[in-house]
Amino acid sequence: MVQTDPIQPEAIRAARAEHPKLRARDLAQKLNISEAQLVAADVGQGVRAIHPHPDRIMAAVPLLGEVMALTRNESCVNEKVGIYDNYRSGTHAAMVLTEAIDLRIFPAHWQYAFAVEHDTESGVHRSLQVFDNAGDAVHKIHLRETSHHDQWQILVDGLALPRQHDTIEVATRVAVEAPKADPAKAETLRTEWAKMTDTHQFLRLCSKLKMNRLGAYRIAGAPLVRALRPQAVETMLQAVMHDDVEVMVFVGNRGCIQIHNGPICSLKPVGPWQNVMDPDFNLHLRADHVAEVWAVEKPTQRGPALSVEAFGADGSLIFQVFPVSKEGRDNRPAWRRIVESLPDAAVARTETEVA
């Protein structure tokens, strides 16, 4: 919880100097402040506050060439290397649509942004960092060695806010909505679900029935959904890698969803983290945060869309995985074989009882 009377910037900077190797997110949590407040404390000392609206940022970022895009939530991090291009603005939702950088952006949650420079053992590291009104990270853009560093100052000067402050006011973090369903409307849910022609219609259906995603999954039943055991996530990732199946991995928060399109080539578990460490795609998943996993099938005009979706104990959506099904790259049959082989939650409970 972010404190109502946060510590002063001088104290924040002293804490950073005392813990130079602690990740910003972890240090902010240790100080009981938001990550945005931690970053803001360095305004004037390697950090500049910039205009946060995605229309401004996305118009400028292509100047930097190849960069690393990062979007995360509490339990999962999606990192993609590529060039920002094909930005499509929108009042409620915007998009970046390239094969490498594929984003769904919700501008209302892009409230604070900073251009950050800090010294590392390998040289100066540069990034653009965007936060929501609670000070939680929405999206980050990290320059790489191959990026156009000569364009950095031009970009920052063009985006910098006229007034620079090393403190910001943040709102109370909005709690995750608990699973919400109405068993009396289960049959209506199933009937309307079967009529869908696009996956984007699902959340509108949930809203109409006064449910949410996880609540609807819990009452929909077969053949629409199947509860899987949490360990199915690792089994699924291993199978995708072994069978060379191209997938779409969605990881998001209130302000941004980032999508990986392609294969998974390496998996490296480290403690509670399950890590994909591919040259242009990294995924870092806290496997111990996964409390519920669902195989979900939704009808579309192009055929059934089958996904595997993981949720935290608080009901938050951690990530979703779909098959890549583009022209000449239809991975749906192979993906379906993988999903159908995953053990369901009932099997897991039986095994536990036997043990």
C-alpha cells in the first residue's frame, strides 16, 4: 500500500544509493511508495518528466530504432525486441501493430511518464517509463546497444513537460475485482456465448450479465471451459517449445497489453520464476502466483478460438495464450492437441487425495 505522506525525494535518493542493485519495483515496495514516485524523485538528476499520452510517445519512439518493449503485471513480464511502427490512435483504445511489437493501449491509464538515464557497469542505460494514476508501471521502452542513441536527446526535448517536479501525487490502487457470476444466468451465458462471432464480444457479454471473466468461466461448464491444474502452465510451455508451435502470449495491466507472436525456444526455471529467454522475446512468470488455469473456447468467424488463461489467487488475469493462426502459419491443430492433453483440475485433486 502506498503511504499517504510519502518520504521526501532526498530520502528516496538516499535509499536508492544504499541499495544500488535492488530493482526499482522492489525498492519502491520496500519504501512503501509507488514505482512512479521512486522514479520521479530523480527528476533533474538523470530523469525528465515527459508527456504521458501514447499519441505523443508513439509518434516519437520510432526515432530510436530497435528497442525492447516491456509490459508487466504483478506476476508476469513480457519483453519484446523490435521497432515501434504502425501506431493507431484511439480515444479509448490504441494499438501498435507490428510482428515484433504488438500492443493494445488504453490511454486513460497513461498518467505519468519519464525519460530515464542511469549509469550501469556497462554504460548509460536509457528508457522511457509510463505509469498509471496509482504509480504502477504500465509500459516501458528500453534502449539497446543497437538503438539510435543519437536521437535520444532530440526525443526527450520534444516530449519534456514544461514544468519538472520530483514529487507526484498518486491515487489509491484500485483493488482487483473478485470473481463475479450469477449461477441463475448460467444458461443465458452459455446460449449467448455460443452465438459469438468474435472473442472481443465476450467481455461485453459478461458486462451485460453483470459478471466478469473469471466468474463466467467458473459457471460456464463444458464444452466452453475446462479447469486445469496450475502445473498445467509449465506443461503447456514445455509442449509449445518441444513441438515448435507458434503462439500468441498476452500479458497486460490496466493500461497496456503486450502480445508475443511466435515460438518459444528456451525455458529456464529459476526459483519460483519460469523464464523464456529467447533472443527477441523474454517471458518471466511467477509460477507460484498461478492459482487457477482455464482452457477456454470461444466461437469466431474463423473457427473456434482456444486459449489457456492463468489467474492469481485474487482473481487477476496473469496471462493468456492463443495459437498463431495467420495465413500460412496455422498452429491451431497442434495447439489443440497440446491443450487437450493438459490435466484438468479434477485430476489434480484426485491425485492429491490418493497421495
